[in-house]
Amino acid sequence: MNAGTLLETALKNYSIENNYILVAIGKAAWQMAKAAHEMLGNRIIDGIVITKYEHSKGKIGNLEILEAGHPIVDENSLIATQKAIEKVRNLNENIHVLFLISGGGSAL
């Protein structure tokens, strides 16, 4: 079973009525972000996906998709991390963060 399928199963058990900023990091970040986008649609108002080089499979809605070094942190890792921080800085109580982490996230 892939990470996207597991996430779909998990999200079905929750009331999904809020607006979200999505942050996904790790080798399965793209798959998880894709599944979340398919379930939440326009409730994801912004977001970023940070994954290993050659692990992205294309655009996902309005999400910014970045690839970076794994297992060694590189300049793109630092840039992507800063962009993720900016996405969640200064949020109000009406916007929730959906933070998805998979293996490799600590290096990305």
C-alpha cells in the first residue's frame, strides 16, 4: 500500500471543514500531497511539497513542489525549508496546517 492510499484512509475518518496550508516533506511527500489534494480540493489554499530529487511526478493544484538533497542536505534543502516556514508564518485560527512527513523528511 502506498503513502497516498494510507493518507486517504486516514482522512476519511476526520471531519474536513477547514481551510488548510499543506506542508509535505519526505520521499513520499508527493504521493501524500496528491492524495490530500484529491480529498480536500480547494480547501488547501496554499502549500509546499519537498521531496527527493526525481520523486516528483508533476504539478498538484496550487502547491509549490520542490526537490532537494537526500540523504545529504544541499542548498535546495535550505531554500525549501525557508519557503515552508514562510508558508506557515503568521497564520490565523481559521487556517490549519496539514503537515505530512514521510521517510527522508529529516534530510529534506
